[in-house]
Amino acid sequence: MKILPFIKSLVTSPVRSIRKREVKNDIINTSQANKGVANIYRKNPNNAGDLYSSPVNYFPELGKIEVDIFDFKNSEENGIASLISENSLIIGGGGLLNRKSFQFQLETFEKLRAHGKKTVLWGVGHNSKSKKDFKKQNRYNININNFGLVGTRDHSLAPAWVPCVSCMHPIFDNNSTSRQETGIILHDKTYNKPRILSRFEDLPLISNTTDLETYVGFIQASEHIITDSYHAMYWGMLLEKKVLVIPNSSKFFDFKYDPVFTTYENCLKDIKKARAFSGVLEECREKNLEFAGKVFNYLNL
């Protein structure tokens, strides 16, 4: 263990916790308005799945206000508190539920409806890292009934099934012919592990930190996709690829269409089990357009 970073974390963690509680109280105790729309999501430029998971990217009716949900604790410095208090909120998409990293923020947003805030959950889903929740996640860590309008990407738990809105991106309109039998797409946390990389040393491989055009082009070029990244699974299905998933979270287990679940050790042997699904892109777009109409009506846009 590196001593200095460890000591720093001991000092900064309590300070951040105090700051987050102060921000939460400031927001809840401030008069709430619905002047425009604040689009809250994980705005991560190093993760294309996160970056393109917000409906603000596809529906100009939602305006241009974007808030990175990770910046919540720094709201005094970057004006997030006022953006949240003054505007209706669209939260999502991405794996924001059942995840400690986002629970405090979502619990704050949950309380705002009682103060007249209009709130929408759009395309969010559960994302528990605990293996006991794999295949068994049957509840969320917040009360979704405390939000004004809810559509989640988890098919069995959804009051309205609304898959990730990234399906609306025009990049999926063209699907080129496969040029490679198998493409490997690894989450950035596994991409740098030599033990895992060595299993795929002779195969085309990229990280989920790749830019969108390269990322989707790689999927388009592949007949099979092996991945431990949610959006590689999702985009592979949109493009009618045969997808195999090495799960690291509950998020993989409640999409409407099941991939082949496998392991790093067995995935190459399991390729023959995978199948492609047709019409997924069209269906996912239809669900998002239907939900968008409900959102626009709810927010009077």
C-alpha cells in the first residue's frame, strides 16, 4: 500500500462526506423551480458508454444544461446546486442504481419531488458489484415511486422498459460487413491486467475507453463480441452481433435479450453458443421515442 495516498484518503474522505451532506441540505432547503431541464448523468469523456447515455445528446428539446453526477460534492464551486434547484431533472442513463458511488445523489433527487421538483429517471439500471446480486437483483436501492416519471433499462424491474438511449445515435444506422470472426472489448479495469490480456494475445482487442467511432467500428467489423463492458454488449446486440459477456456486475442480467454468459477462461470455447438477435435497434429506438413523448408532456416542453 502507498502510504501517502492512503493517509490522504483518510483526511479527504470525511471532508467529502461532510461537504456532500451540506450540499444535500442546501439543495433540499432551497426553493425549487422547473425553469428548464438539467440533464444529470456520468459525463465521462473516457467512457463512450457513459458519455452517450444521456438523452440530452439526441433530443434538442431537453436544452443544453448538463451535470456530471460525480461533481455533486463540488457543487458550490461549479454551480451545480443552483442548476439542480432551478430546473427539472432528467437523471440517466447508465448504471446509477444499486451503486454506492451514486446513492447519495439519487437519494437527494428522490426527496425533491415533495418540494415540487419534476424528476425523470431515463434509461438507468442497477449496477451492483456484489456477486450475490447477479441474476437475483429484484429491487432498487431507492424508491423509484418518488420520481415523477421512470423508465429503466432493466426489463423485469421496469415500470416502463426504456433501454439505453444511446441507440438513438445515427452511428448505428450503418452496419458494415464483418471482417473478423471475434473482437474482444474489455473494461478499462481489466484491459491492463496481463493475466487477462494473455488469453487474447492473438485476437483483435480494444478497451471501452476507445472513442465512439472506433468503438462502434470495431463492433461492426466483428461477427462475435466477447466483453465485460455493458455498452459493448448492448451495442453489439443493436448491430446484430453474437455477443458473449463476462459479467462483473448485476447490470448484465436484465436486458430483454440474454447474451451468452461465460468466463475469461471459457469464452473462446463458448463462442459456438452465441446467437444474434434481429430488430433490437428498431425496438430500442421505438421505446425511447415513446418515452420521450411522455417526458415532453410531463415537462411541458
